[in-house]
Amino acid sequence: MKQHEIPGRVAIIAGNGSLTKIVVTTKTSAAEIYAHGAHVTHFQKNGEPPLLFLSVKSYFAPGKPIRGGVPVILPWFGNRDGEPSHGFARITEWQLVKTSATSDGKVTLRFALPEIPGRDAWKNLRTEFVVTVSDTLTMELITANDGCEETLEIENCLHTYFQVGDIGAVSVHGLEGAAYLNFAEGDNGVPRPAENFPIRINRETNRTYIDTASTVEIHDESLQRKIRVEKFNSHSTVVWNPWTTQKLPDDFDPAEHQHMVCVESGNVKQNRISLAPGKTSTLKVILSSALLK
């Protein structure tokens, strides 16, 4: 993997738990990506607080997901009996296949999901993840059905954890016109009608907004920052904060809920993708930030 290093731009080192970590430095920002899960754990513009939240108690171990950053959720979302929650992509070691840097300072990394023994049902699913680091963070999850006969039913999601100063001073904008499923209150798949006001989080929140391609903004009054989540080929948005009431593994301190919110872009539940033989689907998300005026 060392052959993909770029002096002054891309370094490949041993990270937490001795997992392979790729450190990216640009003129305007810094980022860290683990090969385990092709997992972006850090992105920070020069002169700003980190954009991404990472739990201080996160596991960094083979077979376990990293808590925070941007987990890659594929090929299913949520739980399946006898299977890893949110699919196997986020607990698999991806291959770094290419790195490049441009004269204007952008750095791009391309990862490939290897074929996994025992996953014959998914042997025709070819998956790549492309991360571009500049003054923005751009992520593209590319899935292709290389089979000749069967359509693949997949769910995908970039499960992004954002760092905020105080969850009580956060509002989420852009989803006012979308119906949603409220899993924190046991809706059992029955959508609730759209609301006409931004989301304020003051309790356990687990909402899946459906049939929405809208850009979302997180207004953080505490840090005086506006985070913009621009997405393409995504028809679901998940907003999640476990508060202190949702039972989670011990890789998350309940007090950390005060400093994070997940706004996740993808295609889940009713918006899952039917990927026909020979077809390709690309989920793209661009994260940016600015002063909150």
C-alpha cells in the first residue's frame, strides 16, 4: 500500500489498534481514512473545529465498526438476523487502489471492496469508494451489478456523524417537506406527514426521511457554523441522535450525545435500489461548511 503515498499529501501509517490509516494533507484541510471500512474518521478545514465526530470510546479492531466519522453502510441498512448490523462493508478491509493530487490542492483516493469469502449472494456486486479532500469533503459510493441474470436489491448510506458544539443549539434544515419514519417512537414503517419547520433535537431521535433528494443544512449556533450536506442519487436522509436513552454498545459514552448529530445520505427502506444486471449506481455526497450568519 505504501506505493500509493504522495510526499507531503498522502501518508500511510499504523493508526489506532494498528489498523492501516491514510493521512491526507491539502492546502486547505486535513483528513484521515482507515482502510478498515474505507472509513473517513476525520476532516477538518484549516482554522475550523473538526467537521466529523468520533467517539473517544470507539473500537478500532477487525470485525468491529468504528463509531463516528463516515461509516459506509452497504448492502443493507439496519439489522438482519445472523448478520452484521448495517451490512458488511463497514467491517471489511478495503483495498486502496489509487491516489492522486492536483495542482489546485485536491487529493483523491479510490478504494475497492474486495470479494468476501462466503458472500456468494453478493459476488456480482462490484463496489468502489472515492474520497476527494479539498476545502470540501466529497464522497462517492459506486456500486455495479456485474451479473448477467439477477437484479440486486441493495440499501446504501453514508452514515455521517457531525461534530457540534451543543446539540441544544442545533437545528437541521431542508427536510421540512419530506415525510418520515420515526423509529425512536416505534412507527413500524408507517410514515408521518411532513413538518413545516426545522428539526430541533431534545430527545432520542431516529428519523428516516423518505423520497427526498434535498440538500440539508446543520445550523450550529454554539460553534457559529453552518454545515451543508449536498447529495446526489440519494432519496433518503436519516437524522439520528441516541440521546441518553438508546441502548448502544460500550463504544459510545452517552454524554457524547451533546456533541454529535448524524445526518445520513442514502437509499434505504422504501427507497432501496433495484440494481439490474449491467447497471451502476453512484451515491455522491459533498460536505462543506461556512460561518453561520
